[in-house]
Amino acid sequence: MTAPPSGRESGDRSSFLAKVEHRASLPTTPHLIHVAEKDDPAGGVAYTADLSDLVATFTAAAREHKSVVYVVHNDAEHLAAVLDIASDSDVEEFFVSDEAEAREFGNLLEQAGATVRPITEPRQLTQRDTVVTTAVAGVALTGSIALSSGASGSRLLTSLPKSHIAIVPAASIVPTPRDIYQGFAEERWLGSALIIATGPSRTGDIEMQLAFGVHGPGQVVIVVDARP
Amino acid sequence: MTDRPSLRARAAAAADDGGLRSNLHRAVTHREARRPEAYAELTDANEAHGAAQRIRLDTLRNLPALLGTMADNVLAAGGYVHWADTGDSAVDYVESVLRRRNATNIVKAKSMLTEEIHLNARLEQAGFEVTETDLGEWIVQLAGQAPSHIVAPAVHLNRAEIADILGKESAEPLAGDVTSLTQFARSRLREAFLDADVGITGVNFAVAESGAVVIVTNEGNAGLTIGLPKVHIALMGMERIVESWRELDVMMSLLPRAATGQSISTYVDWVTGARRDSEHDGPEEFHLVIVDNGRSDILGSEYDQVLTCIRCGACSNVCPVYSTIGGHAYGSVYTGPIGAVLTPLLSPDAGLNDLANASSLCGACWETCPVGIPLHDLLLELRYRESAAAGPTERAAWRLWSTMWSKPSRYRSSLSTAARFGSVSSLPLPGPIKRWATGRTPIPVANKSLRKLWKRPRS
């Protein structure tokens, strides 16, 4: 740390840590699980999933987690996806975030006759709204999308609305969550918050019955843009 | 401190409650059915558990350095750090932030640590309005109850009971189906979010090298708690930390699998400090409260592996005692096997040191624990500690038994005495032994012992 800390500290760090230091240095004999010791326990967890075709694995996993997924390989399929989404009679207007892919999708929705608005004040999004954003990445293993406040300028875009449409460039899909954690830690996505979202908001708090949309969106639509 | 009924009485009452039993049975079997599938996605679950265990044990040994790095990074990102030796220090700090910000309304995402330090009660006493936003936690808050499971607070209630609790909050009659109840909660809690001045969360993992905190939910309530209010206060137990994203990845691959049989929680929120200048929303202030509250006394003791716990609650789901009596009978904030170990260690004066008896020592908790905490060994160790404090009568009884059975001749005569009287539980027994015998099936003792049969001349 070369830069002086800009935040504020209270309580007594040195006495707090001195006690921890003393206790942590006492010898103990942990009861270990019997597995071969690896040089690097954090070397990663291995998965059985086939990660050779990231788009295919992503699509299957996202559908399993109850996202609606369009995969578009060419302009015709892209247009078909736009028309299909624009014709959703439940949606009065689409709120589009200020990111290149989302803006492009918004323009096409508008051409298809939908009402499209920019998001000027994320806080004002309501429980009835539909939002279009770009995902900074997709995760093949889990069908998750990663959203960065550094990219969209907001933490709330996927929390507030009823329905979330995320554009996922095929090239942004990474194999596992590990790649996302690494990317954020290494500041590939500058910003104060990264949200990894997997399907619609859900709860099992009442009799273990799955119910969607308890706080976040009840519907998640993903458009995987695999055009060359 | 203790006017509560004894553990035995609490357990008996809970076990007699048929409704509770069926609610628990449903939950436990559901959770257990999903876990194997989620684990099957890992090439080697045992190895993953081993890696997680080593990471957590290394964390305990490196705790001072990790906490120092974490604090430096939070400060460098413009955040506030408070070192809280005790629960009171943590609560006082939260209260001071609320007062400085003239806050009245607080939203919270579920946090066991805040239950441990009784944050809600203290803040409400001081006149603040605190709303829990996890659906299950909100339900128990409205019912004036404590959560009964580490990850599923309202698991002891059924739909009709929940409809009743939520119905009291609604001006209009509520339909009793799960979707209607959930939608009611959504709209009511959304108002609380929009009105909130401060959002309070726990921390699933702090990442030292990034100064980030990671919070997982399925509902998305943490995202709103850390996105809408002007201040975010995160409270962490000092042991809930990893060095870097590498360790985080291993822990995060196991937490949702162990907790709910999911390959990933629906929302993983990773935040570093307050909003940046270029961002349109997010809090103006970020506070990290690092809480000891008895943890450092456990560190370096024979119990210190309990500090590697990641609060997944899997041990409760497989525990025959928990699934019979539920969480409330424990009488403690932390329930199930982990609660039976943690409670006497964190709060030795709470009158709950007999919780180690709430176990059959079957070891299912240890087997399922993603970080391999030897819960059954720790429970046994705690029983030993408790029995050292036992009364003179009990000590005398054990001494007598030990004397009787330490010589073959005395052992033989005790058996022949037993044979003469048939079975122990049919005898007029003194208090504690009678209680022990109640509910046990008498074992008939043969007229002739094997020893005698063996000695009989064989033809």
C-alpha cells in the first residue's frame, strides 16, 4: 500500500490483531479429511461438465436455471429474436442501459415497433418494468450472467425490474465462475460491484416450493449473440 | 439468565409437535434429495472438501495478516473499517453510523452474525425501524420468532401458518398460495427498500487481496440492500475471510452445493466499497465491521476447527436430532450440530452448555460438512468438559461403575446380579437413572450367562 488510506478506521486494530496473532500461533492438531495433500489447495475445483462448446453448455445450463435463451448465429436469427421479444404483449416499454450491445438491441426493438427508453435514473425503475442490459460475461458451467456496475454504471439494473433482458456476446462466455472471480479481482471490470446472476430471483422459504420473482426479476431473457 | 425449560423438556415438547415434525421432514428430505445431484457436477467431491478444509485451516493460521490486508484495501477504496472486539462494540458502531446519517429506516439482508449480537433488538430499542428482507427471515421477524435454521429461517412453519402471519400485514385478505404470498412480500418489502436510509448485510466471504465482500442470495434482496440505500454496513465474523479469488472459487463451489443443493446461488454480489464517481447508484458510504465477539478465545483451543465453518447449514439437514426437534428447541441463535458446538464456546454463560447432549454422535454432520469439521469429536469433547463440572452424585456413580467393572470377578458378580433381577428398567430406579431408562426398551438378561454355558462340560 503506497497510497495513503482514504477511508476511516475505528476500534483498536493493533490490540484486536495482537490477540488474534497470539491465539493463532498456539499449536493445535486439526482433524483432517483424508485426501492426498495438494501443493495448492486453491488450485481449483474440477467439474464433470463438457466445456468444449461454451455456447452450448451455457445455453443448456441457463435454461436449466429457468432463463429464456435465444442463440443467434446470423442477422436473420437476430432479427427473429428481436421481433419475438418486441411482440411480448406484457411489456409496454423497454428501458435500455447505456452499453453498446444493449443500445443496438434497443434500436432494433424500436424499429420493430416497441417503445424504448434510455435509463436516466436507475432508482426509478419499478417492479413492472423491463430492462435491457449487456452482460460483461456469461458463465458456461452455470448459465450465469455477470453484470458490472463499472460497465453499466448501476448496481440496480438487474435487481429492480420485473423482467431482465441480457445481451451476452458469445465471445464473452467463460468456462466457470472461477474466470469471473479472477476477472473481477484483476480489475478487468472496473467498478464497485459485480453481480453474477443465474436465472430469475427465487425463494423456497415457503414449504420448499420454488417461487420466482420474490425480489429480483421474475423473468430473465438471455440473447447470446454468436454472429460472426 | 435461564428461566427456560431444560433441554430435555424443550426437545420432548418439540418432538411431540406433529405439525413441526412434518414441516421439518418435508424440508430436510427436500434438501437432501437435491444435494447429490449438485455434488455430482464435481469430479471429486472428497478432494474438493479436502481443499476447502486446508484453505480454511490456513486462513485461521494467517488470520492477522489477512484481516490487516482486508482492512487496508477497504480503506484504500474509501471505505470505513471498525474493529469490534465484542458484539456490543459492533452494535454501538452501527448505531453511531445511523445517528450520524440521521437514519430511521433500515433494511437488512439475512445475517446470522447480526442475530448473534442481537443487533435488531438493540436498534429497535433505540427507536430505529429494522426490516428483514429475506422472505423467511421477514416471516419470523413478523411472527416475533428467531430463525430456526441457519439458511432457512422459517423452515419450521407451513404455508397456512405463514399465510396467517403475512395476512396480518395485509389490508386485504391474502390468497394462501405460495405465488400470492411471495408477490405480497415483494411489493411490501419493495416499499421498505425504497424508504430505507441504510442497508445492513452479513458477509459470506471477505476477499483480502481485493478488499471485497461477497454476499450470496437466491432472492436478490442483498442486491437491493446494497444498491438502494445511501449507506451499506457489512458485518463479518473475523474468520469469514479468504486470501484471494482462488480460495474464494473453491469455497463458492461448495457453499451452495452443501447449503441448498444448487450449483450456484442465484445472486452472487461482489462489492468493493461504495459507489464510484462514474456510477449512477450504489451507497455513498461503505462500512465493514470486523467482529471478534469470543472467536479469538476459540482460536488456538482444541475447538478451533469450528471457526472454519462457512454457515451452510448442511449439518442440520442430516442431523437426526435437528430433524426431530427443529431449531428452536436448541434455544440458541446457531442451531443444529454446529450450533451445539458453537454456542457453549461463544457464549459459555448463556446456560446452554448442555447442548452437546443434543446429538447421537452418529457423525453424519462431519461426513456432510464441506470443510470437514469433526463436529462429533467436538461434541464429545464438550460433553467431557461439561461432565468435569458435574455434581458429586454423578461423579460417585461413575466411580462405582468403574470400580465394579475393572476386575473380572466384580464384573461377573454385577452380571449375575442383573440376571437375577431381570432387567434394569423394571427396577425402582433413582431419579437420573430412571430418566435414562424411560423410553428405552428393556434388554432381557439370560438366566444363564454365556460364561456359565461355556464352563458347562461339553459332551
